[in-house]
Amino acid sequence: MHDTYFVVAHFHIVMGVAAFFGMFAGVYHWYPKLFGRFMNETLGKIHFWGTLICSYAIFWPMHYMGMAGVPRRYYSFDTFDAFRHFTELNKFITIFAIIAFFIQLVFVINFFYSIWHGKKMKTQNPWDANTLEWTTPIEHIHGNWPGNLPVVHRWAYDYNKDDREFVQQHIPLNEGEVGDH
């Protein structure tokens, strides 16, 4: 598999696509905290599914091309009889790469559209997250918290603790409760 399309496909699907999905997830998660509004869910789903489908339509065939021995860094397969039959597959990959680019424009449109027209955040902690940023008021104020800064008593991931679905970090330990740190 060395120096074939398999390497290109595997590297980009693992290092590239996975990293981008992580970044997109962060934007969708913290967007309400940044702008006080949610991103449009329908556009978000179009963006997610379009990106996922295009990513696999691009890189899945490349794995098979690599297993067939197609070397990377060839600008054209037409000059090599052994690889000429991959020309149509390469066109298929190119078409989905172009579609993937335009799907990312859905994300950009959603980002800016939602700043002014997104559903307003009405609860302080819409995701039931444990971390401190979700204890700040909905309206942006100087210094983030009114009054004293919150004190951290728990780990950020104290989910399902003592039959409670989630317990935020600033909630003091109950009597007899042992902290995890």
C-alpha cells in the first residue's frame, strides 16, 4: 500500500475529515454561547449529511484504487495502460470533491444567517453541559459572571452521578459525597 492512493485516502479520511468534523461540532456546540442564538438545524443537517456522504464518496474509492496499486502523485492515468480504467472513478471522485466544497458554503451561510435569524437561546444551559461556560448568563456582560466567580468542585464530566443525569462543576459536593479528584 506504500505510496499508493490508499495512503492518500486513509490519511485524509482519518486526519482531515475527522478533524473537520470535530471543529464543526465545536462551532455548533458553542455557537449559542457566542451569539445567543442557535444555528439553523435544517441547514446543519444538510451540511452534516452532505459532508459525510461526499467525504466517503471521495475517499472510499481511493482506498480501492490504492489496493489495486494505483500510485499517488500521478496527474493523469491516460498514459498508463494499467491505470487507464480508473479515469472514470477519478472523475467521480472529482465531482464529489466539488460538491463537498459547495456543501461547506451551506455551513458559512448558516453561520452568518443564524447570527441574526437563528432561534434565540432561552435557557442558560441548552445542552445540559457540566462545564463552567454554561453557567454564565445568556446576555453577555463584562467579566462573564455577575458577582463572585464560580468555584469548581467537580470534574467536567460528572454525568450520571448519584442518580442525577448531570451535575455542573460549580455545584458543591453533598455531605458524604466523595469527589473524583
